[in-house]
Amino acid sequence: MTRRLLATDLDGTIVFDRAVPPAAKQALDRWRAAGNLLVISTGKSIFATDDVLRPSGLQFDYCVCYSGAVITDGAYAVVDASYIPVELVTDIHARLKDLPGVATYATTIDNDYLLSDNAEWVDPILSKFTPLAPEQFAEHRFIGIPMLITDDAERDRIEAMLRTDYAGRFEVHRNQTFLDIVPPGADKGAGLRRLLDGQFGGTAVELWTLGDSWNDIPMHENADHAVCFTYSPDEVKSVCESEVARAEDLIDRLLEETR
């Protein structure tokens, strides 16, 4: 028997203004109650994922977080994780710390840290964090470096610089206002493949993916059925088989098909 698995992004997909709308929450609950699997697939850390989902009470089976660098079960127990060297965090921080319109963060298994802030505003995607001084970097084991960049042209410039100057040393993933640095080979698609191979190696799984933005493209490319939104960028739409206006529209359609 083939099981259906839905891997869904958070921000711009089932999270808006730091909350899961009731209709989306109810649809996701119906999805799992029907015997299907739900995986959260996000660029967020464990800390940030729990922070935004806990108020809704949404339950899920696994989480592919930090853009695929970490896999957890439904209680956030780590199944698999990869890291970046602290020297890289130090170097990136030094290059970005004085740039206007840029806030640089760093994530660990336990927390999200603010390294420098010239953005002068807090994005709801990453709104809770602990300041961390450079002399404290060596005390931590880092997974990712999220960068809030308020200007589109500057975001393009920094992304090009990172890809050129640090080729092969990490992955760079793009969201609407963020760039995320994660360990080499980490993306949402690779994370889902590791999850499926490690946890469902002997089980037939039909993989559906739902996500709105550029960092969702790798998971869409690994799906049996990839779905984005009517408001997604054209690059995302080009790798998906269909579009929906709301997450619950897709879930209701799939559940209706199995009745």
C-alpha cells in the first residue's frame, strides 16, 4: 500500500503573520487523520519552527528544517544533522557586519542568534533571537547563517559574491527577503531524500510538495507531485504541476479524490 506524504513549507505557505490560519490547520489535521503523513519542510531552525507552530497546536510526523541540514521527528528529536565550521561564521560575519540594510544571524540546534544588525527592522520570519558577540562564536556549533537583506539589488549582489568567493563550501538558498547559508549539499530536496531513504526505505510513498518560494524548488524537483501558489515567482511555477490559492484547497482536493 502506497502512503501519501505531504511536505509543506511554512512562511507564505501555511504560516502568515507568524500564525497558521485556522482553515489550514484544520485541513492539515484532516490530512493526518486520514492516515497520510505530514512533513514540515522549512528554512527555519528547530527553535523558530517550534516558536511559530506551537500556538496552533499543529502536529506533524517529521521536520526537514534548516533548508534540509537537519531532520527531526514530530517532537523535534534530531534524526540527522550537518554543520558549518565556526571559522566560516566568523568570516561571513566580518564581511557583512557593516553593510547597510543587512542583518546577519546564526542558527544552532538550540537557538537563533543575532550577529549584527544594520537592517533596522525585524522580519516576522525570524523575529526571536539572542545577541551573540564574536568572542562567543567558538562556544557554539552552527548549522546555518540566515541573512536578512532589505534591498533586492543588494541581495542579488551578496548572493553572487557568496557563490563566487565560497564556491563548494556551503549552499545558498533564497527566500523573499532572506539568503540562507547551510552546509554543502543541504537543500529541501536532499533533506527529503534522506528522510525517505532513512525512515521509509521499505515503504512506497507518494510525495506531494507544497511551497511558495525559490528555496522550495529543490523539494519540488524531487516530488511525485509539486504544487505552488498563484502568487509564487515564475521560476517556482515552472517546476510545479499545479497552483493553488490556499494550502487547504490542495488538501481538500486530495482527500476528496480518495473518498
